[in-house]
Amino acid sequence: MMKTQNVTIKGTKDGLLLRLDDTCSFFDLLKEVEEKLFPHSQLMDDSHEVSVRIHTGNRLLTKEQEQQLRELISPEKNLIIASIESNVILKEELNRIKTEKGFTVVTKIVRSGQILEITGDLLLIGDVNPGGKVMASGNIFILGRLKGMAHAGMNGNEEAVICAATMTPTQLRIADCFGQSLDRKEINDGSECAYLNQEKQLVIDRLSVLNKIRPNINRFVEGGLS
């Protein structure tokens, strides 16, 4: 059986680009980074330092995790971290959203068999895997992949919406309306949203339609998901 690649390394004109898997454990990531980078550093001249850019996908690193990476990829090994990037918005922006909007911000991967239930609006930094479920009395915004189940407006709020960077759910539910075979518009790429139309049918469409159907939440969506 072929071993899963949690770390991929690509050489660029500016140095090395490390792409880190965002679904495995951080411990496994550190182990594989060391295994793959050590041969590179051994082949380098002591006077030559190589710039390293790190991309963490939908994983938002804690300060402790970032420090562990910096200690592993160090000048002593002829490697200099130029940047650590991710697909998610900045921590400062998350704090602003939480304060101004009253969102509950959760950073995790909701795995099969797990249920995440929130009162109010939910901002999930991470994925919902098949078999996982997220529930909120308000709106649900997922900065990651929705592959499991999501239930917004679970206390009867039919105006609630579900938004995700990638939307391939096993089931969606808003208020008391749910479905698996949904009215899905033709969407080429980009973030998507689900909402109830006037006939109380669940519809999946491009994120930009929220400007018309739910103008009160459009400011957050434009700043966070698009």
C-alpha cells in the first residue's frame, strides 16, 4: 500500500515550497517535514541558506505549533522560513468577527461520528468530513470542505444560510427543511451557499447571490469566504 504523502516539497526560483496536509495530525506533519527536509539541508553549502515558504491549507496553526515548525526548520539547517500561509483568514480578522458579529469561532476538523452544535452563528475553520455533523441555531460558515451534514436555523430560522469554501454535503438542513438531492445551480468553482427559496426548497448557489437574498450578512461573507 502506498504511503500517504502529508508533506510535498516543490523547488521554486525563490527556494522551497512546502505544502502541508490539513487533515492529518500535527505530530505526523512534524515527523514527515523533518524526514523530507533533512536530506535537502545536508546537501547544501554551509554558506548558502534556502528560503522556505510553508502552506498549511485549511489548517490554522496555534502559536505553539508555529514555533515548533520554526525550531525544526532553522538557520542551523541552512533553512530560513520566509512565510507561513493558509487558506483561512487572519487571526486578527477572526477576533474582529467574533467581537462585532457574535460568531462562535471553532478551529477543528469535524470527523465521522462527531457532532458540533452551536447556539447562534457558527464560523468553522476546518472541514466537515463524511459522517460528521455541524448544527447551529443561526448561520453556518465553513472555511473548508463540507462533506458531511450541516443543519442551520435548527430552532426554526428559515432565513439561515449554510456557506462553505467547498460544498459536497451528504445532507443539508435549514430549519425543518432538508434534502439530499438539491436544486443545484451551475457553478464552475469558488465558494457556495445553501438557502431556502420562496417555495421553501433548499437551493445551492454561488456565494455572490447572498447579496440579494440575505443582504444583512453579505458584509461578512465578502470579507471572510470570497
